[in-house]
Amino acid sequence: MCCLGPNRSILTILDETFAFDSNAEIYRTLENSDIKSNDIIEFANGWYAYPDLNTFDSPLLLATLTLRNIKPSKALSPWNTKLDNSTTIPLTEIATRQLEALFNLSQLLFGLARGEQSNYTFRDLQLGHPPRRFREAGFNKFPNNNRSTDFFGTFQLIVNDILKSGAIDIVYMMYKDPRIRCVKQKSLDLLTNITTINEVGYFILDRYCQFLIQLIQGIRDGHLIEEKIPSLSVLIRLCKVIVEKNLLNHYQHLIDMQFIDILIDLFEYQQYKTNESIVYFIKFESLALQCLYIMLQCASHVDMWSEKAQIRLVNYCCTILYKSILDDDDDDKCDDYSKRIEINHILYAEQHEMTHSLSYSILTFLSIVRCRKEIGRFYRENEHFRELLNAMRQKYNSRNKYLSRDSSISSALDQLINSMFDRHELKKKKKYYYHRHIHLHYYHTLDLSHLQKVADQ
């Protein structure tokens, strides 16, 4: 969130149809120490915190988000599915309450999905308060017994409640509303959580036919932190559904939008490889290559992409592989530290113990070379590529510090070497012994025929 701290406290309940005016003289600026637990606080960019919504009580948050307890005639909000021309409706108190409910509901789902029992509410996060345990903050969906908590089962219960309440329609309206900064981001955060369940992902693809295209446009044109990364998080889950159910119409959207080219253009955008953005770029690239790996697991799907897109992607993956074996001596050739980061964000990630894109780069590379024999043959016969893999194997072997940090790299590397070289050599040997067997069998048959003729004479 970009709401870094409170700047005003509103000490009176506003009329539900009142449109907030940030320049109103009735507001007075307060410090954190002046804020009471029953104050309504205004933050930057139109976000507000209400004392009764400082909770993880999921029924209350859902009721607030869906306007369930408000008469339609009084539910003046741009995110009301029963009203027309919603973008002309000002941001009333009801609307800002929906925003806070969206935020806290997303925080609750995020914590449950990770098997955690606490998280920050919107108010606590902005005021610098510690995270709150879900039970103590109003959440009552955990079973009342001494057994270990079934986090995923509880997570599913909340997602089912969201589906039944119609909240997804509200969240989708929020996602499309450009007026308040970070609303799109928090809408995508909630959609990321609920699409963890494949059936929900399929429901969203079926119900909102333009959503997939909107996500790709957001990845292409949106803000790196507020739209690109959260859009990718949702798209990964939707692509999993598309591939598993072989939804070719949806898959074709990815091709028509030239999604691979969009991502590689963004990978090569140098502005993201500066000190200010490098951490977010590393996350973006890792998510993007995870998404590409999911998209390209099936050979028939790989064949749907143009040769140009496949070659661009293979070349970029090779660039990532090469960057992984550079050492400090190679980077010290660059005097300027910012240039050094631009050259090798993989090394930067490893130095700061961050997860990066190498494992998915390897697997994505393998997905294409398995299907394109001429590309596979080129790299298999390339001595420099063999040396690269040997250097990577030495760096990421079982006795290396990188394996304990991220074993997926070593596993992906083993798959690549096994598929491109070990299996290939085994196949050649099998082919050799097969033809040798046929050859020997042929001459053995000739010998028997000759002996039979001699015996007959």
C-alpha cells in the first residue's frame, strides 16, 4: 500500500451519501499518538479506516463489501451491482467502507492460505501496529476443538462464502475502477487468493470473458508493483486452469495478445533494473517465468506459438542460465554498482537470499527444446552450452549452499541434463543395439538357411 501513514482523523460519523472532500476545513491533522481506537482515520489516496471494520470477522467484512445490510435505495456506491452508470457515483462513506473490508478480507485469506494465524488489518498496518491473531480479531471459523487447525479447509469455507455472497462481482467492479490508487492491486490480491481453488478460477474465466485480456493489458501497461505483479499472480492460477482443462479459446487469447513477446520486452526494460526497482523486477520475472512454464508444459500448446516467440524465449532463458554462473570477479569489471545490478539481477538475488527465476527459466527452456528438435540439437551439440551446464551443476550441486536455500534449481537442472543428454545418449544406444540385433538376426537366419541347404544335399 502507498498509504504510508494517517494524516487526518474524522471524529464524527458522516452521512452515508457524503462525498469526501480532502480539502474540507472541518478536518484537522493529528499525530498517531492523538488517534483513538474509535476514530475514523483518513489516509492518502482516498482510503479510510473505520473502527468497526478493524477486524477479521469474515461475515461482517463480506456484508460490508456486498452491501448486504443496506437498502438498495441508500446503497450509494460505485461498486453496487444494482445501479447503472456506477463510475459517475462519488466515493461515499459506504464505498470507502467497502475498500477497507476488501483489504482485510484479502489479508485474512492470505494468512489462511499460508497456514498462519495472524496478519495485519488495514488500520494496524497503516498505524504501525503489530499483526493480530485471527481469533482475537473476530474470526470465528476455526473449529472449537483441540485438533490441529485445518487451514486449507477453513480457507475453502471463506472462499465458498465469497462465492455465495456475490462478492466477486463487487471485486471485479472495483478492479475496473481507476479512480483510487491501489484498489486494483487489492482487488487482484483477493482474486489471487480465491483462484487458488481451480473451480473458482474456472468460474471467473467463464463469468468474466474479458478478464483474461484485461490482465494481460495490465501486465503490459500497468505499474510494476500495483498492477503488473498482482496481475501475474492471478494469471498464473488462471493459466493452470486453462492448461488442465485445455481451454483453447482462452489459450488463444494469450497468443493473440503476443504474451511471450510482452514479457520479454518487459524483461529487457532496463529501467526496472535499477536500485529502486530491482527487488520488484526479480519477483516479476520469477512469476512471469513460472506462468510461462505452466503455459508451455503441453507439446501441443508449445506448437501453437510462433517460431519467433519460441526462439526469443529460449534465448532469454539462456541469458538467465549464463547470468547464474557469473561470479564477483566478472561483476567487479563494472565500476558503477547500479550498472552491475542491471547486468546480473540473478547474482543480486542470491546475494540477498531472494528467490529468483532460474529454476523456471531452466524448465521453460526444456519445455521448448523438447518440442523443437532442431533447437534441442543445436544446444546439445554446442560445446559452450555443455560448459555452461557443467558450471551450473558444480555451483548448484548437493553440497552447495544454494541447494539448501532453493532445491528446485538443482532439480530443474537435473531434468534438463537428463532429458537433453542422458536420455538422448540412452536412446542412441538403444537404437544402435536394436539395429545391431536386426543385423545379427539377419545373418544368423542366412547361416541357418545355408546349413539347411547343405543338409538337404
